[in-house]
Amino acid sequence: MQTIEEMVKRLPPEFQVEVANFVEFLLKKRQPTQKNLRLTWAGGLQEFRGKFTSLQLQKKALEWWGD
């Protein structure tokens, strides 16, 4: 079985560029976009605590997001 490097070397230069671009895409996709989760929104709906249940809020969120 050939290694990836051997297979890539057999490709024409324009395909080698495509392979390199694809590998970069995969590496970026694998990296987390944000390292630390920020919870700045926490408590933002506190005023509605007694007015709505969590199920009602979940259904409303689905409406807003378009299912």
C-alpha cells in the first residue's frame, strides 16, 4: 500500500494544489473555533422565569430558528 505522500507525488501539480487545499480545509474544520465557552447570556431571560415553562421556551426557540 502506498503512502499518502507517494500518491500525491504521482498527481499532476494542479491536483497536488487541490489536495493541499483540501488538507488545510480538514485541519481548519477539526480545530475548535472558540476555545472557551462564554456564558454572557446566562440569566438573560430571568424576567420570564414565572411566565413560561422551559418546554414553552424550547418550542418558541424552534419557531424562531425555523425548525
